[in-house]
Amino acid sequence: MLSSSGLRRAAAAFVERVRGGDLGSLPVIVGLVLIWTVFQAMNPVFLSSTNLVNLTMQCAAIGTIALGIVLVLLVGEIDLSVGSVSGLAAAVLAVTFVQLQWHSILALLAAVAAGALVGLVYGFLYTRFGLPSFVITLAGLLGFLGLQLWVLGDTGSINLPFDSFIVQFAQQMFLPAWASYVLAVAAAAGYAWARVLRARRRAAANLMSQSYAEIAVRSAVLLVFLAVSAWYLNLSRGVGVMFLFFLALVVVMNIALTRTRWGRAVYAVGGSVEATRRAGIRVDRIFVSVFVLCSTLAAVGGILAAARLAAANQSSGAADTNLNAIAAAVIGGASLFGGRGTAFSALLGIVVIQSISSGLTLMNLDSSVRYMVTGVVLVLAVIVDSMSRRTRAATGRA
């Protein structure tokens, strides 16, 4: 039987963390429930399986870019050029794949490499000359936008073949129903096993750890959530492979941040650069790696966006791509002050952003309202972050 005392201790610890200002993802989840409730009350189509499938597919491209933004925010920096980098990657993909007739894999590698190269340039300028990331990436926003237009050439728009793997991946590939349920069970089992191993390691080191009862409850809740979500999405087209790819990136990055020396160093740099340097960590390498990953993920996001649109053009990565990616990272819980946030911040934040967009579209309201509502939500997220930071400082947990 599950230990009720273990569950009580877990609940008490959660309440204590909240009182101490460690809110985690709680404000985002509460906000998302409110947003979904309001839009469903105004339009019953909002929570239909068809609309939710569309919503998940819309999250993948910008969510991938937001994942890179989370990384730079963790070290207390910013990247304002992710939209331009994503557009440049889309242009490189279209030109190499369609005009130069490269193999799709080579075209994809070229587009991703372009993003990684941008990150290397940023990292070099930041670590070698000490230029603020705001200035470097603002210059990159303009410069790489111009390079994108140059790569596209006079045509300004290049269509990707609808029968290509790249477009099929983004538009037509969905898991069979049975595969989605198998994946849900595997994900819950993997989560439970990882938690058990962590609890054993902490217990062996005489540290406080999660009880097996708490792990069992959390795993069961996750299994039910994933299974029900898969069942509901399967009422329409199902679980999109592109969305699964985005989820896989989030999980891999979460493991890298929480289970590796590099990830611990990222959080340490965000907490205090000088203290991290004195601890013997090569701070410059951490900054370079973060900039490279951010630009690389921006390039991947640009590829996904171009594949979903089946085209790359002068507006790829433009408009509100930058704003939505940064807003998603902040709304999802990544702190602007550095050192706080998780890879899942990108997932939660982009779901909030796209939910607002989808709900207002169903209500036939134009983009001006969406911008204003998103702006208000962003300000509220920063206010919550600032207040929780003050609370942690007051309770000695900062």
C-alpha cells in the first residue's frame, strides 16, 4: 500500500516551497486552465479534438525556438535574433533542397549548420570582446535578415515539394492510435524509473528523497494524463510526429540541464558568474555552448516552420516570431534574472501563447487583440517572477 505519511510529507514540502517563493510551474498551469476555461465557455470548438491537434502542431516550430531562448535566459543573457536565424535556416533549406537539388538530409544539415555557425560567432564576440548579448544579437537580427533576403534572391519565395519527406513530416505524419498509447505507457514508466533511481542515490548519500508513494502517485497521474490526451487527440488526426519531435527535444534538453555537469554549470553561471569561475568552471565555454544551442534550435524551428508552410519566403522568421519565442520562454517560467527555469518552460509557455492565438482566432478577433492580450500575460508572468524572487530572498532561498 502507498504510504500516506509519505504523501503528507510531500504535500507539506510543496506548500512550504510555495510559501518560500519557489512557485515552479504552478502559475503557468493555473493560468493555462483559466485561459482554456474562458475560451471554451466562449466557443465550444476550442477544446475540440480537431482544434487541439491543430494547436499542438502550431506549437512545435516556435516552441523549439523558445527552448533555445530558455537556455540563454538561464545564463542571464538574451538572443533577439532567433527569428532572423530561423528565417535564414529556412532560406538555406529551400535553396539547397529545391534550387541546388541537394539530398534532403544534406539540405537539412546545411540549414542547421548555418544556425550553429551563428551561435559560434555570437559566443566569440561575447567572450572575446565582452560585447553585451543584447547588442550582438540585435545586430544579428538585422544582419541575418539581410542575409536571408540575399540567399532567397530575386524570387523572394521558394516552395517546398509537397511530396517531400520534409513537408510530409510537418503536415501529414501522425502516430497510429496504438503507438500513442504505447508511448504514453513508456513515458510514464521511464519517468517512474528515473525517479526511483534518483531516490535511491539520494538515500544512499543520506539525503532527503522522494518516497516511493509520491513517485507512484506522480507516475500514475502522468500516465492517466498522457493516455487521456492521446485518446482525445486520436478522435481527430491523432498525435503529430512533429509535435513529438518537439517534445523529444524538450525532454533531452531537460536531461542535459538536470543530469549533466554542463547543465549544472549553466545554472551556476546564471546564479553567479564570478562564483562559478572561482569554482574552476570554464565560464566562457558555457556561454559559447549556450549561444550555439540557442541558434541551432532557432534554425531547427525555422526548418519546422518552413516545412509546415511548405515554403520559405521573405517573411519566414519575421513578424512576431521573435516576440512569441521570448514571451513563451518567460511566460513558461524562465527567469529574466538568470539561473531559474527548465526546458519545460518552453513547452508550457508556447502552449499558453498558441492557446491565446487559437482562442482569439475562433472568436474572429484580429491580431491587434492577440498582441495586447499576450503583452498583458507577459507582464503578469514577469511580475510573478519578480515577486517570487523577492520572497525567496526574504526567506533566504534566493
